[in-house]
Amino acid sequence: MNLNLVKSIEPVVFKEDFQTIPLKFNIEKLQEEVNSLFTKMSWKEHIVKGLCMTQIPGDPSSADGEKLRGIFYTKPDSSGIEVQRENHIDEKQYTEFVKDFKGTYFEEIYNRLSEKYVLGRFRLLLLEPRKSLSWHRDPEPRLHIPVFTNPGAHLCIDKRLKHLPADGSVWFTNTRKYHTVFNGGEENRIHLVATFLGEK
């Protein structure tokens, strides 16, 4: 029995804002990989934009810097008028795995997900204790694999609040709706997040 992959991917109809897909990964192995990775670098560098593991083929700069921050929409004041933030990123171009992460469990997860789903950016996202994101919406949904979390960490989509446990599950999240995330706990919240562009 493959301990890394408990279930294989089956066709899924996404009807809910939060929905697991029939696939699980080895959470202990993923946590070890993340801990090993972040002993080599500063957390602070990756709080806002995340650590991207995919890039536009032949363009390493696409996985770093200003090119990495993608478009989103928000309502910044009491008028309720929506505005665009950041620039458009063509998620479909992020098809090459960054060489620094080749041969890792991250690549194994990416390859397994890519068998069934078309993915864009594939990132580790960190939210520090007692922090939150803005109320915004994205052009595409996301797949989340919680790596480290705590009972005070929640994702809110529209009017629904959900704690995503770090148990190896993969969550489809409909981030095309307005949403935010907050970490009300006293430990870091770290998720592996893929832009979901559809089924193959």
C-alpha cells in the first residue's frame, strides 16, 4: 500500500465553496519537507507573496518578485465599489516546476494533482499568528493542502467559516467569491496552495 497516496483521484463535481477531493497525502512527510525547507530560509521573505514552486518555462523570475503577485478584486471602502489590485497573471503558463524543488515531496504532490487537474501557481503560503488577509476575490478557485494549522485559523468564503485541518486532505475552495483568512491562533498557519484551472 502506498502510504503517500491513500486514495486515487476520481471525477469530482464542485458544488460547494469548501469541498475535499478524493485524494490524500502523507501529512507527516509534507510537514517534514516544509520544516526542512524553512530551516534554510527566512519566513519573513515569504509571508505576503508565498513561496512559488512553479514558473513560466525558462523564466525563473516568474516565480519570484513582482511577477508573482496576481490580480484580485476588493472593496476598499464603504462605497462598496469593487476595484482591481495587482496585474493579470496568466496562470496557465506556470507549467514548469522550479529546479530547486525538483525531487521533493512537493513535486510528487504537484505531479499527482496534475494528472487530473490543470494547475497554475503552486505555492506555500504562510500566515503568522493573529494576522488576516483583506476581503477579496480571485479570478480562479484554489486547491488547499493545510500543512500546519491551529484551531484559531479559519478560511471565510462569503458568509461561511471553515477550519481546514492538517490531515493530508486536499480542499477545493471557491475563492472566486469574496473571502478572507485569519489566523487567530498563536502558531503559524502554512498551506500548500495551487491555482485550480479545471479538470483535464
